[in-house]
Amino acid sequence: MAEIDSTENLLKVISSNNVIIYGAGYIARRFIRGLKKNNLDKKVIEVVTTNGSDEEIYGFKVKSIDSVIISEEDLICIAVHESIKDDIIYELRKREIEKYAWVAPYAFEMIAGYPISKDVKVPLHTVWRAERERVGIPIRCLVIDQFKGLNDCGFKIYLHHLNLFNKSSETSKKRLYYFLKFINDVDKGKTEKEEPISITNNGDIIDGTHRTAIAIWKNHKEISCDVYNVEYNEVQDDRTNTYISDASNIGFADSEIKEIKRMRDMIDRQMEN
């Protein structure tokens, strides 16, 4: 496994290798945008998944990992969510491939640049004000409520949301399991100090919607943030956190939107106190 500990380090390693991207979802697309931003997109020679597919990403046909020839000059960039990272590493090691790096933690910074402020305390209501018209936080709070036995729809709505932009329903299920484990660990006091979320100057969440939902559940007044001087739509896809007013246009049912709005209103009332 390639030793990567920063965005700068990753870009340096990429500059001296060919790149095979493992993943075909929103993180892979964000990673490619980051490569373009840093004039390194020409380094990409293949986009692969375990089984391949018929789709294309930025002109690359998504091939199966077994259908491509991998040389010593090739770096496998694992561009997937943390919940399935170990599955991909298992597939690579099974094939005796050792030159790889998990790039998801650096993908948005490749686009946004480096934070203008690191690990600063921001009022939680500032972040909520920027996010309240989007579906991301209310849906995750619905998951937390179902975990606490307060509804029977949170898991289903969360999975439906993820399936709108994930290529595999199994990936969505693993992400739900990962989130539920995180909720349980917080509930049992097993978590260490939380990593800062990433936001724009306006408070829009670039990365950290789950952590923000947890902070709301715990009734925190502040949240630790890394702040980036970037516009939200430069680093995020609207499908991953669409506006509630547009939710029906991308496939949410009226009953789901009703629950999302109900949770938004509950959060509003909490923020007023």
C-alpha cells in the first residue's frame, strides 16, 4: 500500500505514476475532477470496478479489474466510501496487487485547495442555516430517530437516497451499517475525538453530514470545522444532497418528503432553544 498522508503527498505520487481508478461512483467522479483541477487527469489510464459495467466516466469505459493489465508504473487509486474500502483492498490483495492508495479523504481538497481555517469551532446553527433546505441532515436524523425507536422509515429513506447515486444497493447497505455502528459507538461513549467536518465560507457542508447529524442529536451548540474558500457546487453533486424542493424530481416519494420536512421542522425548533 502506498504511504499517503496528505493531499500534497498524493499529488506528488500521482505525478510520477500512471493512475488506475478503482470505483465508479460519486467519489470517483470527484477524484477525477480533482485530477483535472491539478492538471493530472492525463495520468488516468483506466477506470475499473470489481466486475466492470457498461457505463462511461469522463470518457473512460468502466472495466473489470481482471480485464486490465497492471504494470509497476501503475498506481491503483481506490476512490470509494470508507465503508467499502476494505472490500476493495481485499480484492486487490487477493490478486497480489500491492501498489494502491485510498484517495477518498483527499478528493475534495484536490478541488477546493487547502483550508483557510482548520479545526475551528463554528456555531451549529450556522451550518444548519446553510443546510436546512437540503435533504442530507434531515435524512440522517431520521436514521438516528429510527435507531432510537422513534420512527420506522429512517433506514428506508436513507437507503433510497444513497441508491440514487450509488451503483450498488449493497454499497448503500454497508454505508447504513457503517452509520448505525457510528451512532451506537457515540451512544456507548466509545468514540474518540471527532474529526472536523469540512464546510465552505457560507457554512455549506462539503464533507461531514453524518457527523453534523450526530452533533444535532447530541444537542451540541458548536461543531469543529475545516473551512474552505470554495463554492459548494464546485465540490458536491446536487444528487448527493439535493434541495428538498427538488426531491420529487430525482425520485423521492411524497411520503418520504413529508418525513424529511417533519424532521427539518423539528431541527428548526431545536435550534431556536
